Amino acid sequence: MAIEHLKLSARDELFDMAFAMRVGALDGRHPEVTRLAIKSIRAALKPTGRLFIDGGNPLREVSLQP
């Protein structure tokens, strides 16, 4: 499943953190896909949830602000 299409069911609990590794939707080459992916990830996380991307050492945190 593409990350931009992620949808949790009503029974699923929200996550504290998400980690992405080699996710093309988050590399910035396609801004609309990136926007949809961030929106989907934000919906799957708790309000204080954080998103990290494997960008080398250290990991890179991605802002989830709209």
C-alpha cells in the first residue's frame, strides 16, 4: 500500500511515532504526493506523534504541521 493511501480503521489505536525508510512519497520530488502522505501519517498518529525518516545519521524528524 502506498503511504499516501494509509487509513486506519475506527478500531485501530493511534501511534506515538512513525518511521519511514526509503519512502519515495516523502522525498519531496512530488509535492502533492508528499502532502497526501503527511496528511495520512498525521491522521494515524496521536496529536503528539512524531515522524522520522532514515536520512543518515542522525535520523531526520519531519514536521507534521499542516
